[in-house]
Amino acid sequence: MTETPATPEDEAKAAALEQYAMVVAQSNEYGWEPKILDVGDYLVIFVRIAKPAGRAFLMRLRCDDYLEVAPELRFLDPATFDNPSMDAQPAADFYPKGASIVAAGQRGPLPVPCIKGHRDYYAGNPPWHRGWGNPPAHDHSLYQLVMNVRNAILDRWS
């Protein structure tokens, strides 16, 4: 029997699913709520994080070409979590504010969290930051990105 080789899309999905499984496994411990959406060629991960007695945030991580490329991080209306969709549009109002957030207009139309593990962190020519590899080091992985964003939301961002 001839085995069909995995496509780059299959490999990217498998790598993203491995990271997503770690996010799910820690959801009770860290209080985030994950969901995943298969949009055909790639996966999209949604993670809702709420500050105690405060504002909720919804991250959308588009994992096209993961591990080759870092996931795209966008913040959406937290109500989108109940019916996640790629049609939901990010907006500056949904982004956290505080230290290590570059304001909208400085690096693009949306704010950019200066936190490793997402596409905009490494963007630019020359790159804004270095460190992305295939596979990414643990501290640049999708799971660690979720953890770092959660910690920043709870400790530094509003």
C-alpha cells in the first residue's frame, strides 16, 4: 500500500493542533476558553480571556503555514466567541491597552502587542524582532503566546 505524503497544509494543521491541545489542557488551570475552527487549508484558534471583575478579550490566532510562519494575532469582539467566524473583524477597540502595545498607525492599522510568538512581532524589513524558527523554540510557540498574552492581560494590560 502506498502512503500518501502529507501536504504542507496537513503538516501545518497537525502542528497547530498539537499546540491547541496544550491550550485546551490548561484551560481550567488558567481560566481561558479556547475554540478551534477549521477553515479548510488551515486552523483558526480563538481564546477568550477575562480579567477578574473586568474586561474580556478574544484572541484570534490564524495558523496558516504554522510552523513555517508565526500565527497571526488579532483581537475581536469577545461576543464573537459564541459564534466564531473568520468574518469577524478585528478593531483597535478590542485590543488591550498598556505597556508593550504599539498604538494603531505606528506599525499598521491595528495595535501590535510587543510579545513574541505572533506574526506582527517578527514583521518588517529588517524584522522588528528575531527569534522565529521552524520549529519555533518553546518560548515562541503558539501555546506560550497564549500564556504570555494571558499573563499580560492579567498583570499589565487593561
